[in-house]
Amino acid sequence: MPDARVRTRFAPSPTGALHFGSVRTALFAWLTARHAGGAFILRIEDTDQERYIPGTEALILETLSWLGLNWDEGPEVGGPHDPYIQSLRIAVYREHADTLVADGNAYWCTCTPARLAAMREEQRARSEPTRYDRRCLTRQAEVAVERANGIAAVVRLRMPDGVSEWDDLVRGHVSFNNADIDDQVLLKSDGFPTYHLAVVVDDHLMEISHVIRSDEWIPSTPKHLALYAAFGWDPPRFAHVPAVLGPDHQKLSKRRGARNVLEYGELGYLPSAIVNAIALLGWSSGDEQEVFTPQELIERFTLERVNSAAAIFDPKRLDDLNGIHIRRMSTDDLVEALEFPLPGTSKETRRQLIPMLRERMVTLADATRLCAPLLGEIKLDESVEFPPKKVDQATAVKMIDACIEAIVDGGLDNHAALLERLRAVAEAAGVKPRDAFRVLYIAVLGSPTGLPVIEAMMFLGKEKSLQRLSDARARLG
Ligand code: GLU
């Protein structure tokens, strides 16, 4: 039964392109919503003017769209809680900050950065945790006068006493002693909210049921719970997903140059394979299955099966999955998808090439390299030994002559017979067919590996194949 109450969101800050770690958060939120038949909301958290990188909202939207992670409410599509861009909602946060102050759950603070720095310095010298000492909390009348005189002020949360705890859908029970938590700034002196105020106000107003985000936000959650309580709102469920580590076991991050996911598209990775690989970063189906279509993931995904240990991104696994997803594509889809790697080819040509290519591509871009000898001339590479290792000159000549003779006899019409005939020549010469065939690969494709050579000759046709074989024959002397 679809459950419309399940509403998840992805709330990226436009501070850079999306990498595998951030897309993983988006994917888990999207899958949770789609699995339940609920809604997935996209919200742009752009209130931190200093970290803002222009143009990255557009990249984020493009990445999610390319991966098929469609949103029901958010930029471009709108929705009942418009706008979904925080910088357009500043008045909402200010109003909520005023309510908190009026109710005594937050207070104005005019401490200067210099005073705060000195305070922290002293705390450090006394080996105490560095936190705001609540000086302004005890002098609110004076602070009001200072503000009236134009002195810069921020609003701070008055962190309540006691304990903050929640049952995290990934982490299990989490609890913090509130005495260890600072009085967080909620509204900055420029009137902009901090992340903490904006995220709670928006998650509530947008009726988010499950907050799914990176576990680096766990220490912030007690502050958020204090805000929910101060407003008298029920908090959502929380699921803090662990970090994604690169192959070097370091956390993937924009700052460490993690690759923009869109670049994988340019390299010939399929969105479905990327989604499959990202889903397996911390989630498992509970059985042996590892290859999933997005639809299968929607059916199988639950947050309960997300592991709380950090996940490691393995590029080899992505390659394997990409190859598998390519092999599962329909010929019609491949004809379309190969237009970019095989520019200038007709649909018909691509259709002819696909049976040779399908099993041999890790990425779609591999088609460019593999098909180059069939779509253009071969380039003779000095580093390619000819005749190849384990094949003597006489056997190489025999292989080429036999192939030329067979083609002249109409051999390209019968794949199996041609293969048999050439094998027999290799065996009669006492050379392993696999080694002897390399002679033909080099003659026809310019390289000892690549597309299957008999099919390649069939594609090239009699005239071109004979030409390449006789050119190679001439090189053998
Ligand atoms: N804007 C925050 C980020 O980019 C979102 C954190 C959250 O999901 O609450 O990490």
C-alpha cells in the first residue's frame, strides 16, 4: 500500500558538484520515498553565502535528473511548500527565530568575534571544552539597547538541560548529554539563518517524515531535537548514513577532489549501473543478488538494511556492474547510446557492430577504441611485435595465406567453416590456435586483441580484408 505520509528530502548545499557520497544520500532518500509510494523532495540549502559556488545548483539538478532520481517537489517542479530554495525563504526563518526568542528558547547575543576568540582561548587554557559561556543570556536588557544602537547581534539557541536521544534507523539508539552541547547560533548578524534553524523549520513545514543524511550531522541532531521541542513539533525519524570512503580508505569529499558524478557519464558509465553501484555502498539486499535495475532497488530497498559501518567505493565493482548493465541493454537502446562514442556512424552500422561489441565493453566509451580499426584505417604501431610471440615467421605466412585463400573462396560467408579452416592450419603448424590467430588480429585490426577477428573481417568485407591481409603479408617478407 502506498504511504503518502513518507516524505523524504535531499537537501544539498550548492557548494560543488555531487560526488558518489552525496549521491548515495540522495539515492537512499529517493529509494525510501519510492519504496513506500511517498514523496521525494529536493531542497537547495544555500544560506551559507561564503561557501556558495555559483552554477552548482544547476549541476546538482542535472546530476539527479541524469541518474533518474526524480523529485516530486522542489526547484523547477514547484509544490505546495514553494519555494524550495532556502535563500528565498529568509523571512520564514526570521519569524521562527523571533518566536524562539519570545518564548525564551533562544536569545540575542552581541559578543564580538574578538571576545568569543578570547573566551575560547581561556577555555582551552583551562582544558575545558570550548563553548559559549552564556554571557549575553544574563544581560538581555543591555543587549536590547545595544541592538537598538545598531550593534551586530546573533540569535543563539538556549540548549535545554537534560539528555537528547533518538532511535536512529541506521545507528540504533543515540544519546547525548545536553551539557556537552553549545548554544548554537541560529540567526547570523547578516539576518541569514544558519543551517540548523533553516533545516528544522523546513523539514517541519515541508512535512518531512524521514531525515536521511550523512552521519557527519549526528552531533547536530541534539540541537535539532531541542528546536523541535521548543517549537512544540514532533521530530521526524532520523537515518544517519555512514561515510563513503574512497579506495584509499579516505572519506570522499569535494575538498579531496572526489569526482563529479556527471563525469562518469562522459566516460561511458550508465546511470543504471551507477545507481546500482551506489546502492551497494552500505546497503545489501540480504541475499546473493548484486545486480539491480532501479525498479528492483525500489522494490527491495529498506533503511533497516543499511549498514552503519563506512562503505568503500570500489571502482572495479562499478566497472563490473557497468559491463553487466551494458550487456543487458536492448539492441535498440544500445544503437542510441552508442551514437556519442561512435560519431558519424549510421544506426544501421551501429546495429551491425553491436553483436561484436556487447560482450567487450566495460564502458560505452570502449566502443570508440574497439571500433576504430573497423571505421577507419588501422594504425601500425611500432610496439606491436609482428609476427607475435610464440609464432614463427613461416606459421604467420601460412595463416595469412590460408586466410586470403579462404576469403577468395567465399570464406566470409561461413563463419564456422572459416574458423575451422584457420584452426587446422595453426594445428598443422604445431602452434596453438590462440597464438596463431594473433597474426590475423594484428593484420586486420592492428593489434593482437580487440573485436573478434572473423566477425571484424565480415564487417569490413572481402576487399578491405584482403587488402589488410596482403599488406601484412608484405610486411612479413
Ligand atoms: N545542506 C546539508 C548538506 O549539504 C544537508 C544536511 C541535511 O541533510 O540535513 O550536507
